[in-house]
Amino acid sequence: MPAMQNGLNILHLEDDRLDADLIRDTLTSQGIVANIVGVETEREFRSSLGNGKVDLILADYSLPGFSGMAALAIARENRPELPFIFVSGTIGEEIAIETLKSGATDYVLKHRLQRLGLSVRRALSEAEERLRRKVADGALRESETRYRVLFDHNPLPQWVYDLETLAFLAVNEAAIHHYGYSRQEFLAMTIKDIHHRDCVPALGGTVTAFVNGLARSGVCQHRKKDGSIIDAEITSHSIEFSGRQAEVVLGMDITERKRAEERLRLQSAALESAANAIVLTDEKGAIIWVNDAFTQTTGYSKEEVLGKNPRLLKSGKQNHAFYQDMWDTILAGKIWRNTIINRCKDGTFNHEDLTITPIRNSAGKITHFVGIKQDIAEKTRAEEAQRSSELRYRRLFESAKDGILIVDADTRQIVDVNPFLMEMLGFSKEEFVGKELWQIGLFKDVAASKLAFAELQQRGYIRYEDLPLETREGLVKPVEFVSNSYLVGESRVIQCNIRDITERKRFEQALQEKNIELGNANLAKNRFLANMSHELRTPLNAIIGFTGTLLMRLPGPLNADQEHQLSIVQTSARHLLSLINDLLDLAKVESGMVEIKYEPLVCQEVMEEVAEALRPLAEAKGLEFKIKAPKSGVRIGADRRILSQILINLSNNAIKFTEKGQVQIQLSTRQSNGQILASIEVIDTGIGIRIEDQKKLFQEFQQVSTDHRNEGTGLGLYLSEKLAILINGKIEFESEYGKGSTFRLLVPTA
Amino acid sequence: MSARVLVIEDNASSLELMIYLLKSFGHMPFRARDGEEGIQVARSERPDLILCDVQLAAMDGHEVCRRLKSDPALCLIPVVALTAYAMVGDREKMLAEGFDGYLSKPVNPEQIMDQLAPFLSRQTRIVPDQCGRSKPAVADCLSGARKG
């Protein structure tokens, strides 16, 4: 008990001395040591109460000239915090209750003083508790007041809402002003009514504990009374408000700030990503920021240039006056613009259009310079290329050996004409330019050329192989006329290329005449050969015919000499016939007059025909004539008569030069250079050919078998080889003298 | 089996040879020295077979053949070209122009009657192209043609 430690002061109102002593002793005996001031009258009581050093009042109920109840009333009025215990003789229960109602702390009967200690202790304890509570209450009230002021006068909108119902419980003036709702309107709403979108916790879920709850913050969108939406940064924490769990919220409108931030972000991104190199310096020229384009064009990294002066890019190609002019201009606060040559990190030079703008602060002082560069190397190159390209095409146009007309597709007027065309047609430039094509008098058929122009406009291309144009002198000039239309920038032009084909036509005509001539010559040659053949055969008909009739003994019997001599005539006549035939055939082949008709052939069929024709001849000599061929047809593409003749020639030879044994035509296929060739071999068991004779074999008029009866013309193999070439084939041979020969025709299969 | 055969030929030697051969083999020959005469004889004699040279003065063999074939009274008489035109393609050309057969000069006296036999049989004589069958098709090739 703090009061006891500091010494307990008791004011005792008692008129009976004995009672007073008894009570003192009782308190002492019950462990309560106190400084007891005894008073008997109202005056003494008031006086002691006023000096302040009283912790507890003990009072008799009835006193002469004063009363316990009156003392209680005085004590209540002046020191309401002091415990007041009645210690008296027997009083009625009603009176006891009355005293307690009037504010007495307790009531102890004089004949039950053993309760007194307990009563005093309890009263003191309660008083102390009351005092403590009173101090605390005072602090709370003060805090609330301060808080109220802060709340009401906070320039930022602030409100309190019920955590359970979400209803607004209080709003401040700023909220009313900012959101446009009156206080009554606010208090009739819940926070949902002003939420446009739910708040997003700005701290991402992290929370900070406060004494009275949890502080939260975030950004949400609120709707004002006028319907506009604002971004509000919210800080809130839980409180108890009028006995309700509530949340006090501080809302800051950050709409403008967000907008500004976004604008800054965009501006920054735009500058950063600009294709033009941008450099920002302070007023002394030290670089404080560059964008990506700067680092790309100069080759320097941001770290390398920050804090440096842009003169590190100086190429030395521009004189002092150039830079002096720049500084003079920008230090005067003016914009400087010029083409500057800068040296990149790698030593190469950049031609740049540079604009430097001074930036002033609000006081008008130049604080920064911003330099924006445009790389013009590319532009310069492109312009240069364009110029030289134009020049090239212009020269091409001027020096072309074709006439060229440029026509505006919309106005249909001639825009340009090259010198060659003017010369070709005899019109001057003035006569062309500004006119429509048919106004010049080039075309005989104006209506047709208008139609053609319409077609050109539609199709974009038109071509005449042979168009007659009229020259100024009225001569007709045949030209090849090709027009196409294309876009030049925005406008569509038509280019007409006009080629004088007079010479070409003349040449073509000459060629045609020559061809006819050649054709005629060929025909004449053919006719000559045919007539030759006819005229040579006609007398032979009588010679061979009548020799035949004589040898057939149709006119009558012959003696041996007659028969022998007539046989010689017959053989010689036949030999002459063979010679005539072979010569004429050769003449035809060599002059390219053999008509070749390619057709699909089956080799076996042609071989059978040859065998059928020649077998009687072979058998007459006692030779076997055989065919050996695969069952499935071997197909080639060739002229049937040529193939037949080659095989007949080869077989004829084989029969001629074989005295005993056989002649065989054998068919197979073989692979050669990725081609499948038909191989037709004529194999004999004849006399064969000496090595030294083999080289001469395919030459004209060579017959190697000097020891043999002179039967051939010596043209057969030579002709066969020529014929083989005509059907894309070739002839090979193998021979062993005395054993036989193999002649092989190779032809590609179909 | 004697047949009436008209020979139209302007070469005297060739004409004599054919007349001699036909007579020797027991046939009855008629002769004409040019195309005009040939047609007249054909009309008057109605032969079983006509052998016609191709290179004739005035009217050539082609024309003679054309006229014979366009005459309903004569069109069924086989006409065989007997010619010294014996180069590649001549046989086909003449068969295409209407000749029923083709024989090249010089003729082989030993074979000629066999070659004409098909045209002398009444059963087969209207079948064109039959005379060529006596020799193989390849016989028309450059060397084959002259074997006839």
C-alpha cells in the first residue's frame, strides 16, 4: 500500500474520547499504523480536510452540533476520492443503506470493531484503484482530443469505418471536400460505395503491427461523387471506435502523381529508345545521361562517357571557329544546329546533324544542354546512290539504241522521249512532249491504238511484234512495240520501248528466201538422185532381164561358153546395180536427205523380218541362219527402215564372207553411262578380218578380202555406220582371222 | 492358166522384155506405148492385169492409175507399178496412190512370174497390196528393195 508506506493519514470525526482511543488501538492491533487526526466539530473537520493530508475518513454517525451524514456530504463535495467509513453505534439498516447510497465507503459498528482493519484496507485499496483509473481516464481523454483535432484538420481525407458492416463511422473535412459527399451522405454509405476497384496491398501482404491494430497500405481506385475515378493511396489500421471494431483510413489522392509518373516513364522510355542519339549535359558540358542510340552510334558505353565532356568525340576535322560558334550560340540560350563530324570509339567518322538546345530552370538560368544527333551517313549514301542511279538510267535512256517513250498513265500525255526515237521517227522533242500518243501521227489506226492504250492501262503490259509506225516523212517503219506501266512514287507511268525492226525484217526475209532456195536446192538434189537412180536402172532392166531370159534358156539352148559368159554378164550387171544403189543411198545419207521417222520398235520383230528375208540366201550357201533373243520385247525408238537396212547390210556381209557354219543375229541389253542399250550382234563363223585390215573396215570403197570373190561394193559398212549414227546408235566389231566376226549395233532403248 | 496382161511402157527394151517374158510363160500380152493408149487398150481389152511404168511421157503412171481406178468398168483390174523408181519410200508412195502392187526394175526374170501370180488369180486379184507379199516387207528397205 503506497499510502501506508508514506504514512497513512486518517481524519477521525468522533466526539467520544474513549471511543476514539479504542478505535486507534483497534487499528494498531490490526496492523494499521496511521497518523490519526481527531476532530469533533464541523469547523475542525473542514479545516483538516482542506489541508489535504488525508487518506481516509472515519466518522461517527451522530455528533452534537454536527452529523456524520453532513460530514459525508462535505467530503463528497470537496474530496470525492477519499474513502469515507462510518464507525458508529447501532444504527438502523435503512440508515446504513442510506449512508452507502450517499457515497459512504463502508459502515462498521463500534461493537464489531474487529472488521475495521479489513474495511479500512479494502477502502484504501479501492481508493487507490479509483485514483489510478482517474489518472488513466484523464490521459485517454486528452489523447482522444488530440486525435480528434488531428483527424478533423488533417488535410488528407481520412475516415473510420466499421469493420463488420463497412459503414462509415466518421469522416474528416478533407474527405468531404475531396470526395464531394456531405458528411450525412458519407455516414449513410459503406466503403464499398466509394470503391471502384478493390484495393491492392502495396506492401504485397507484409503488415506492420500497431498498438491498436494492423497498419495496412495499398493503392485503390475510388469513385468521387461526380463519378470521376481517382487513384488513392490508402494507409489504414484497426481501432476500437465507440465500442466497435473499426478501421481508420488515411487516403491520399495520387491520380496526378501516377499520371505524372507514367508520363515521365514514357518520356524516359521514348528518349531511351529514340533512334537519334541523345546526350544530356550539365551547364559545364559534363555528360549526365545518354541514350542507347548514342552508345550504339559512338561505340562508347554509358559508363565510359558519363561525367565526360562530349569533346571526346571531336574528330579534329572541324576548326576552332566551328566549336566557338556552337558555344557562343548555346551559351546565349539559343538553339545551335549544324552538321558535325564525330569520331567514334573505333576511330571511324560519323557525319551527324546535331541540334543542341539549352535548358533553363524556373529561374531562367541555363542548367543543362540536350544534344540530339541524326546520323546522316546513311542518308548521304542513299542520296548519293540515288543520284548516281538516276544518272546511270538517264544515260541509258539517252544513249539507248531503242526508242523509249515515257507516258503519264493518267493524263496519257508523253512526258519524255529519248533521242533515238526522235531520230527514228523524225519528230522533235517538242512534237512529242505534252501530246497524247495518237496526236503525233505515228499511228495509222487511231481508234485501234486508243483501244490498245485502254488495254495497256488495264493489263499493265502490251506487246506488238510488228507494228507499222509512220515517220514524219510519211514512211512506214515496222517496229517492235513493248509497253508496260509501273509506279514512280505516287504516279503511274507507261514506258514504251520501240525497236526499229526494219533491218531484222529484211534479214528475216532474206533468211526465208535463202531457206526456200535451200529447200529448192534440196528438192532439186533429191529429184536429181531419183532421176539418176531411175535412168541408171532402166538400161540395167534390159541387160539383167535379157541375160536372165537367155540363161533361163527361154529363147533356146546355150552352149557352155555362152552360159559361162552370160553368167559373167549377169554377175557384173548385178554388181553394177549394187554399186548404183549404194552410191545413191550414200549420197542421200550424206546430204542429210534421209527422212527419219522415229517410231517405237520391238527389236525382235525387225530381226525376224531380216531373218525371213535373208535366210534363203544363207541356206542357198548351206549356212544356218539363226536368231537368239530374249522372250520379252526389247523396245527402241528408231526409224524402222534404217534399222532394217543396217541389219540387212551386216547380215548380208556375214553371209557373203562365211563359207560354212552359221550366221546368227543375237539380241541382248547392256548398261552404259546410265543408259540401257539394245545390243544386236551379227555373228558369223566366216573368214574373219586380219588385224591390219580392221582399221580400214569402215572406210569408203574398202574391201579387205583380197583372197575372196569380189562381191561387195565396199560401201556397205561405211553406209551402215552412217545410218547407225542417224538413229543415235553405233557399230562395233570384233573379229579373229580365220574364225569369224561379230558386228554389233548398239541403240538406246526406249 | 493363161492371163491377159496389158503392159504400159515407153521404154522399148523394157517393153520387149516384159512382152517376151509374158509370152514365154504362156500369157497373152497387150502393149501400150503411153498412158493414153494404155487406158484405151484397157477399156477395149479388159485385161486381167495391168503392168504400168511410172515415168511415162505426157500422162505419167500415177495419172494412168488414177484414171483406171476412177473408171467403174476398170477399177477392179489390178494395176502393178513396174518402175525404175526404187528408192526409199517409192513403194509406199505408189501403193498409197492406188497401185495394187509394186515391182522395181531391173526385174528378175526368174522370179517375176511368181511375183505376179497373186494378181493373176481371180479370187485374190481385187485384194490390193497382195503383190508385195511375195517378198518380205523389209525388202523395201534400201538394199531389200533391189533384191526383187
